[in-house]
Amino acid sequence: MATMVDVARSAGVSVATVSHVLNNTRTVRPTTRQAVLDAIDELGYTPNSLARSLVTARTRSIGLAVSAISNPYFTEILQGVEAGALEQGYSLLIADPHDDPAHERKVVQLLHERRVDGMIVAPSVQPDELIGYLGRHDVPTVFLDRLVDEATAPGFTFDQVCAENTEPVRQLVTHLAELGHKRIGLVGGLPGLSTTSERISGYRHGLAYAGLPYDERLVVCGSSEAEGAERATGDLLSLPAPPTALVTANNTMTIGALRALRERGMSVPDDVALCCFDDFSWADLFSPRLTAISQPSKDIGAQAVRLLLERLASPGRPGRTLRLPSAFVHRTSCGCPEKGSDS
């Protein structure tokens, strides 16, 4: 079995240089780095991760705690985190907190006990226990998608990354208003999440921008899942003056809203126009095709890894929050004709 000494001899460098290449502990000239990597490949050298962790007190692993991993949005975030981690030589340990604060605290502790170097977490509605644990143990942490109020975590420095939420929803509401809709309903997410409050804020800004009054009866809670959204959409459609257009605040709630419309024999956009926050790969296959806000999910994951590794390299630096731009994907569920259509 090849050793680090063999790699150093083959590459014509010192053992220390091989160590720096493997651990990214010092800048190495590109030509030298490549010579070391070529020698590793040629000799079939496999670094001893356990021994390395004992020397460096690092395991080169990251804990990821994200609920609803089956959701296409979070699946893409996972892909971004995994790609970013592997690129830097880190492995990934994954847990699903199920959006339950007590379970969230438990799985994060389990990940921490596995000696991960840092944590990437999409926090629940009530993350107090989570923040308390991470802060007490000084765990390098990046929160993603759902932001945490720094005032609730005195003495704990962390980083955050998410997509823009407010302005994209304002765009959806403004677009529907420009199409002539005056009663626009919003199927919102779980109360207490930053994504929910920011998207409701965007909805209200859109109404104000269009000169439309805010009617609290047109804002319902879909609980960020399909079943809740189906019930909530039913409530909207049962109003004496139901909305003529809907905005759904995430992809799974879009499915629930579509079910509620189908059960009532209503079609999109003829009976009710529909726009949604969160695009997904098969949104283009619906008939009509879904007008949506597309979040940079893979980039959110990749940026979370970058922020975490920067935190590991500079533990004392101030916390940062990154907001990445979302994109308006204009299709036909809003009532607009297909591009190139003569209608």
C-alpha cells in the first residue's frame, strides 16, 4: 500500500508539501499541486482520514440538517451542498429534522457528536433550542433558506444564505394586477418562517404598487405543504367574492392548490389564474405551463458551503447574510398566451 512518503518521492516534493495539498493548509503552486495529485493517482494512494483527523482535530465533514429532503427545492439545495463540499474534499452527513423543533435539536446534537467540522441548517419555526445548542458549543454554522433573527442569538456568530423573497412575490402580484385581476389570493406558508413573512410582505407591496386594497380574507395559511394548501385554497374559493387569481408560496402548496381547483371543476387560467413561488423541473409540463419564481437552489447550497469554510478558516469574522436573486419564469398559467401565439 502506497504511503505519503511514496507520493512525495514520486512527485519530487517533501512530505510536508503532500500534506499541504491533501489538507489545503497552505497555498501550493499549481504545477506542484498537480504533480502531487498525479502521483496520488498513479500510486493509488488513499489518505488515512482517521489519522488525519486526530492530528488536525478536523474530520473534513459537514453536517446538513434540512427538512422535506424529498421536496425538489431542498433536493437541489442538497445537490449544491454536496457538490461544494466534495470539491473541497469534505464529506456530508445528512439528517431530516421534520420541521419539528425538538427533533431538530436532537438530530443536530447527533451530527455534532459525529464531530462534524461545521453545520448547515434550514431552521424550523421555533429554533430557540437549536440556536441555544449551537451557541453553547460554538459550532460553526450557516443557516440556509430560512433566516434567523440575530437578536435572538446574542453572543453567537453565524452566517446565512437565502433567495430574495419579497421583490419576486411583488412581481407576481403586479403581473396579475396588470392582467386585470383585482382580487388576488395568497396561499402562504408556515407562520413564523422568514420565508413566509417575507413573501406575505411582497404580496402586500404588490397590491400597494397596483393600487389594490389589502383584504386579510384573501391571505390563507397553507402550512408549507400540499394538504394544507388544498384546504386553504378551498377556503378562498368558498368566499362570497372569491379571488380570480392565486399566488402560491412554494412548490408543494402549488400542487395542493391545483388539487382544490380540480375538485371544483375549475381550470387554470380560465377560471382562476395561478402564479407560484418555486419553479421545478416539471412545471413546464403542466397544462397550462406554470408561471413561477425560480430560486437559485443549487447556488444557495454551494454558497452555504463557501460561507461555512470561510467561517472555519476565520472563526472571528463578523456574520454575513447573502441574498441571492430569484428569476421570474413567464409561462401561461397566469393567463398570458404562449409566446408566438396569434391569440
